[in-house]
Amino acid sequence: MPDVVRAALVQATWTGDTESMLAKHEKHAHEAARQGARIIGFQEVFNAPYFCQVQDPEHYRWAEPVPDGPTTRRMSELARETGMVVVSPVFEVDGSGFYYNTAAVIDADGTVLGTYRKHHIPQLPGFWEKFYFRPGNLGWPVFETAVGKVGVSICYDRHFPEGWRALGLAGAQIVYNPSATSRGLSSHLWQLEQPAAAVANEYFVAAINRVGTEEYGDNDFYGTSYFVDPRGRFVGQPASDKEEELLVRDLDLGMIDEVRQQWAFYRDRRPDAYEGLVRP
């Protein structure tokens, strides 16, 4: 595996339909590949609007199977065309009545390595996700990709440290965090939580947020997507808080071992002392 991985993420505005949204992300991906990126990740349910601003059964129409649905198949082809690993978040249907907020992780040859299903499902004004999604039931997988060990944590998951730690213990080197979070609700946390998670677990985090407003509500998605290193420092500048943007950054994975030797947080963990955290 290369020590330095050129990684990309996309924060995007909603176009109004799935076909143009997919075309837009394919265009960004081809540009990222032209710049030498080896991995790219997209925002939460990237091929649809953030319909969870309302509770309406019409929005089940956005759901599709994974890996055999049209978006995952198309992203697999994109991975093959560009030679990039692709993190593709979608609204998944897994049989009648079983719906999940999911991300497929696709290797650089187009192979779907597996999926992550969002564990923590909010039910708050503007974020009515329990109306649509069951809690994830596939654990916290880490995928062996062409660029290293990649994990996923989706949006609201970021508020819960246990998931971040599970990914670190499973060997994650890069964790993609696709999100849809709005200005005023938790924007003051956006540049705190993911850098703190990167420090505590000593890996890279790609934090992706939508940008703009959409037709199903007044949530103002503020972008500001970024990469952060295991020391909690931004890798380059975060993206705009108002405009769509592709970020491409070099991640030095060699820093992970360096930081883990220096700070030794994994050495000094005390799992024997933590049993009370999960007792009923």
C-alpha cells in the first residue's frame, strides 16, 4: 500500500433529480482521478435530496437495493473507469419494509467490498430519520481496499465515540463521514468532533457535508467539508460553507504509526475498566 494516498471528497448541491445528481458526481470523480486521487467519497444519500426534513411515505421511492441497485452498479462502473475506491452513500431497501441509511464501499476494480449501515438514527425537527430508516445491523466494518483500510461513519454517528473507537480497533486508516447537517443546529460541533475522533483514534477522517438548501425544508446545509489527520489538524483548507466543491488532498498514512507510537493511546486503553459502559 502507498504511504501517501491522494484522497477526494465531494460536497454537492441538490440538482432536482437523481440522474443529474449522479452525472454531477461522476464528473467530479473524473476530475479527482485526473488530479491523481485514489479514493473518493460522497455525502449522505448523495443521489437524492435530504428528504428526512419531512415525514412522507412518497420518499420511500428513493430507496434501492445494495449492491444490485442502479446507483451502486453505476458507481462500480465509475470505480473501474477511474481506478479509484468509491464510498457511495444511498437509501437502501433490503426486502419489503427493511430500509437503511447505507454506504457501499467499492474497490478500485469495481468490486463492491461491502456496506455500512448507519447505527444512530435521529428523530428531530428537520431530521426525521426514524420515519425512514432502521438502525444499522452490520457492525462497524473496515474494508481492505486498494488504498488501505477504510471505514465509514454516517452523519449522526459522529456524536457517539464508541463507533469511532470500534473502527480504530478494527484497523481503520481512513474513515469517511458522509453527512447532512444544517447551520445553527450543530455547526459549532462540526470542526470539533471529527478532529477529536481523529486524535482519539489516531487515523484520518474525511468529513463531508451537503451544501445549500433544498425543496423539502429550510435546513441550510453549510458544507465546510474537510480532511483531518491523526493529530487533529486539517489537511489543507476546509471547503466553502456556501458553494459546491471537490477537495483533493494527500494523506500520509505513515503518520498513523508515528502518532500511535508517540501518543500510545491504544497501549494505554483499559477495556477491563469499561464494562459498566454497556451494562443495561
